Amino acid sequence: MSSGQLPMDKREFIVLAAFMMAINSLAIDIMLPALQQIGSSLGVENENHRQYVVTAYLIGFGSAQLFYGPLSDRFGRRIPLLIGLVVFIISAFGIALIPSFAGLLALRFIQGLGSAATRVITISIVRDIFGGRLMAEVMSLIMMVFMIVPVIAPGSGQIIMLVSTWHMIFVFIGTMATLVGLWMYFRLPETLKPENVRPLTVKSVSAGFRIVLTNRVALCYTLASTFLFGALFGFINSAQQIYSGIYGLGVYTPVAFGGVAVFMALSSFINSQLVGRFGMRRLSHAALIGFSLVTFVWLIVQLYGPAPMPFPLFMVFFALAMFQFGLIGSNFNSLAMEPLGHVAGTASSVLGFMSTVGGASIGAGIGQYFNGTATPMVIGYFTVSLIGLMFVLLAEKGRLFRPHNAPPPADQSLALH
């Protein structure tokens, strides 16, 4: 299916796809101001353990991605997506009634299992319709709209907390997911081409996984994304402790959180305008090097400057780093998916599983090292930038900034021969 065959224009498709993916961001970001209250309400004494509300969701979200891809390659995109949304919605309303922290974590894990469908299948749908630089452009625009959620979600959570309890946050999440699900049900047709339907057998699924995992470019860009997302998840886990604990922002924490998200949205928009001219590799490679340099200087100032670092300076470093991140994410994802269009669902599953579960695990490790300062987070950011650069060099056989019209590196995958 091409974009011209959709019963909606390109703008509506981009907004719908962004909102389907943003359900995941909403499920995380809106509750950050409430972590302390959730912990107090449910008897969680160790403040670092409150981070498990985020981690449990991410583990479920990442794990289930392995299954939705093969399912969507066999049964189409719509049915598995709708099932995932129903699981997400029921879990959200269930969490609002749960009386224990262990029960909350269990339902958060199940909620993550449902939300995985929106991530995997949305990207598969985009790949069904678009390819190459056009896919990168569309993904950048989707990410720009997607970043509206981190801008407004923490503030929305704070407003809900002012007029009600943390339970109503999950009622709000369930309601918003219901509205997005209805929009998708009535407006988005099936996009899987009949010739790309794959049988749901152990042999077929294993072959699909093998195609993905033996593609050097796809695998290495996914591993690079995994470590970079680990840094982002590390910050998300520690955000409330840094903003409220170190800098005492209190109810203004959502303002700081949203301010950085604005820079990411801006960089996604800039990427959508430039990727057709300069190519995914040139933009993302330059941004990754910039990310490494910014985080290196940030680390030096963090270690040898005043403690704690003045808040305006902290925000400058953080905003600069995340601006680069916005130029990396959609391009790395498109580079990983580009050679795998014939197995888009399975590819999105495997790559999403690796980047989410791996990133969540790395982020949880960074978050659990929180020691009352931002130093563990900054060390994590710089370290993952170097590891990410190493994987990009492996993907490109040591050659960065290859023009978008140059031939791909030789021997990418057995699937391409």
C-alpha cells in the first residue's frame, strides 16, 4: 500500500502514528511527578525502588515485541494492534484499583505487554508504506509529534495530582488509549501486502529472526540505539530525584522535563527537513559525535566543577545532549529497518525487543546507581555514546558520513544476496 491509497492524508497518518507510539511515552512520563506519592501510598521505603514502576513497564514492553512482529506478519497489522491496545487499556484501569506495590508492578508489566503492539506495529505500518529517506522523513515528523507527549505529560500528571490522587493518572491513561484505539479502528486500513504475509511456524519465524540478526547494518545500528536509549531510560528513572531531590523544583519539575522535550521535538523537525538533502548517515553520525563531545564536557564539569552543578548549566548540557539525540533516534531506526522491508513485522519485533529490553536494563542500572548527585547519569551518557559510536563504526566498516546515494557497505546480510 502507498500513502496515496490511505483513506487519510499524510498529515493525519503522521499524527495518528505518532499518537499510537506516544501511548508508550504517556504511560511513563505522566506518572513521573507521582512516583513519590505512589511509593508513600503503597509503603515503598527505598526511594530507588520507586523506579521499578518504570522498569516493570519497560521490561514488559520490550519482551512482548518479539511476538507482535511475527503475529502481524501472519495476521496483518490491525488485529494484533487492537488486541495490544485492549490489554493496555484494561491494565491501566486495573492499576487504578490495585492496593499493593507488587500488584501494581505486575499490572505495569502486563500493560507493557499490551503497549508493545503500538511500537512494533506502528513502525511496521510506516515501513509498509514508505521506504528509504522518505521513511526517515516521515519517522522524524512522527517523532516530532510524538515529543509533544513528554512536553505536556508530566504537567498533566502534576495537575491531576493537585486535584485528585495518583490513581486518576491511570484512569486518564486508559481513557486516552481508548480514544486513540477508536481513531485507529475507524481510520487505518490493513497495510500488509498479501505477498509479504509470512506463515506463523517455528521454521518461518526462526528464518525471519535469522534474516534480521545476520544483517550487520541492522544489527549494529540497533545495538547502538540500545545503548543510547539506555542513557535516556537512566534519566527517566532518576528524573524525579534529580529535579526534585537535587534542585528542589517540586511542582515545577514538569516544566524542566518538558523544556528538554521541546529541544528533542525541534531536532526531529530539523531532521525531517534535512534528511532528504544530506541523508540519514551524515546527519546521525554528526549528531552522535556531537552527543559524545557534549557529554564529555558535561562529565568534566560535573566531576570538577561546583557541586551541585548550577541548574541553568545542567539544563544547557542536558538540552544540548538531547538535541543531538533527536537527530539520532529516527535515523538509526530507519537505517536498521531499511534492508528488511520484506520482513518488516519480524524485523521491528527483534530490533524493538533488543533496543527496549537492553535499553531498559542499562537505564535501570544507571538509575540504581543514583547517589544524590547527577554524576552516575552523566557517566552513563558519555559511556553509552562511545559504545554507540563503536557499533556504528562496525556497521559502516569504519567509514562514517557515507553519502546517501553511495552504495551500501558490502556483505550486509545473507538476506541481500
